[in-house]
Amino acid sequence: MKLAPNYDVSLYQLALSSAASPQAIPISPATLLSVVRSLIDVLIEQQIAVTMWVKLPPGAIWYEEIQRYHSSVNVAHTIYTCRSSPRSSGFTSPASGWETPLPPDIPVQLVPSQHLQREYFFLVLSPQFSAVILAHRPPKKLRTKKIKTKSREGVKGKITASLQVITAFDGRVIQPVLEGMKQVIQPDLFPKVEADLQIPKVPEPIETLHLASRILAQQLQHQDEICRHTIIERITKIQRQKQELLTNLQLKDEYLSHLCQELRTPLTHMKTALSLLNSPNIKPPQRQRYLQMINSQCDQQNSLINGLLNLVQLDSSVEGTRLEPVRLSDIVPGVVSTYQPLAQEKGIMLAYILPSDLPPVSCVSTWLQQILINLLHNSIKFTPNGGEVRVRSRIQGDYVQLELRDTGIGIAEAEIPKIFQGFYRVRPLPIEDPGGAGLGLTMVQQLLLRCGGSISVKSKLGEGSTFTVLLPIAGE
């Protein structure tokens, strides 16, 4: 007699309420995969012909195990792949994702039960051996239990147990599950499958115990492999972190060495000038020159300290800063207008071109402002009187390109790779400028790296320089 479909049945609850009353164990999906893999290993090793009913989590890795069994045994077998919520009028094979299932799958549509949507099962029926693995996926708010793990090497960890799992070899547990399967299979669509929903003749207990022991041994082997793999990954991660720390320490040592040298040089010049000022035979022109030297070195010292403070503030402020959509039209005109008086004083033509359809870029408005200020300041500083500085922008693929072109003194080809290094200053400097800290371009590069951008330079001595900035277009 065919049963009417039951839309409220739960195979997991049927197994729990069976006469044998198995215990549910909280495990992770990775451990569930290991259990399924262990059972399939034994089926392949013993060349056991089975009728298999499967409803597993989404993902090809699960059904690769079913395919492994199919391709490794030389005995007749049947595999039913089940689903409870079809996405379309046709059945989609879980293994392939195609409308027509690949062999050896026989697709079976279950009733659209809310319980079944949260349940997975792996049911094996054979005259030699029968087993069932049932998994229930509780709602997220109930997944509070965490499994503490410790390997033989002493490495501790925690794995979130997102599944409640029952594994049974007892016919008293399997039989209620089969009766439930008969109620959740659409009888009109699949009238011939009921013959395969029967427990074969119960094997001898010794044989069942032997195969269960083999499954346990395979499971322990898989768990050992998982632990070893986890340990190797952790050791590799620790070694990588150690190397990164050593590299950072080396860079900081080099940075500190450069900083000490930069601080020592102006102090030496000032001390020399002060000792010469104490000479009784010094003439007024010489005194004035030494006083100007002290003033110039103080300015350079102040510039260096301010540059270092800006870098420190940059490192502390970028942590946790969220990128935002920023339009160049909100930044470029304001910065250019700020530098117009300085450009006019030197007789430099300063202009910008921004297309009206430029999309916003992914950055921070203050960062973009600082990038433009540093680049524009350098272009004007190294452009002689009567020159030109132009800013323009355009779309280039997934980026917005911001270009600053000047007709300045240019940069020697050998110096171009060095200009983004800390404390590096291009020589020769303009006569009217004592020189900065050499940290402006370093800050520009760091800010661009933080927002996924980049900067490149093309220059030729006596013909000017072109700085090209690429900023990623902000996502929708």
C-alpha cells in the first residue's frame, strides 16, 4: 500500500525516537565529510554492492565521494540522489549542477518539507552491511556548541559544531528511517523505488562488528590526516609571520639608521655655524651667512620632524579606516585653487581637466587630498619660472587615472626607482628651497597601497616629469 506524502516528517527525529535510541553528536561539516569518506573506503575495500540513498550538503566535494565509489567497485549497485526543494521544474543533479543528472545518479524528488531542508542523510543498504548517517542542521542561533580539539602534538583549537549527527548500523534505527523515506518520496513521480527501500537480510553480528571496526579505523586515519594537515598549515603560517616580523624589524632598523643620519647632519651644520659665530674676528657678512645657515638647517629639521609625525599619524589612523566612494571633482578643484597663488608668483600656468562622467574612486577623501597636495607641491617646486603644471584625469579599465604633468627640471633615470624611498631627495634642489624631509612621495605611495591604487613616474632631465596615479573605481 502506498502512503500519502508527509510534509512534516523528519528522518532525523525518527532515528532519535527509534527503539535503539542512538546518541546525536555535534560535529563540523568537515568531520561529517570524513565520516562519509571512511564508510565509502570500506565499501570500496570490501567491494560491497549497495543500494545508496544520499542527500548531502551542497558542493561538488561531497558527490565526488559518491563518484569515487561508483568508479572503484566492480559489482552492481544503485545510487539515488535526493533533494527536497527543486530550483526549477526539472531536477538538477547535485553532483553536476546540470538539468540532466550524470550516471550513476538516479534523481529522486522529496516532498518540500521544512524539516528535510535542514537534514542530510547517507543511507547504505546491502545483504552484507547496512548503515545510516543522519545530519541535522540547527538554526544559527542554536549553534552555540564548540568542539575543543587537541592533537597528539599538543596543538589546541576550536571547531564550530554546526551539525548534529547520528551514525547507526542497527536495523532498529534504519527501519524507521526507511519507513519515513516511503512517506517523503513523491509516490506518483517515483513509483518504482519502494522496492529498494527494504533492509536486506540481517548479516551476522560478527560480520557487522568487523565492518564497523574497519569504518572506525578508517575514520581515525582520516582524522589523523586532518590533524597533521592542520598542524602543517599552522607551522607554515607561523613561519610566514616570523619571516614578516624579521623583515619588518630589518626595515625599521634601516629606517632608524637613515633617521639618525638625517637628524645628525643639520645638527652638525648648526654646531659648526655656532662655533664660527663665537670667533672675535668674524665679519658682518660672514655672521649673516652663518645665521642664515642656522635658520635654514632649523627649517629642515622642523620639516623632517613634521614629516615623521605625519607618517606616524598615518600608520595609526589607517587601521580600521573604511574606504569610501570619493569623486575627484570634490577634491581636485579645491587643492588646485590653493596652489594657484604660489603658481602665479612663479609665473607657472596651473590648470586641470576633469571629465564630467568620472565615476567615484575607492579611497578616503583626506587621503586623496593629501596625495594630490604632495604631488602638486613637488611639481610646482621643481618647475622653473614660466613653466606649466597640468592635472588631468580619465577612465582606464577598472581604475580612474590621475595624471600630473610638469615642465620642470626632471628626474634622472637612475634616480626614479629611489624617489619613493624615505628621506630620499632629488638633486639638485631649487635654489629658493632648502629641501624637505624626503617623505612626501613615501606617504603618497603608502596611501595608494592602502586603497588598492598605484603610482608610476616618467621623466627626463630638463624636460619635466609625469606622475600617473591609478585609483580603483568604487563598487556599487
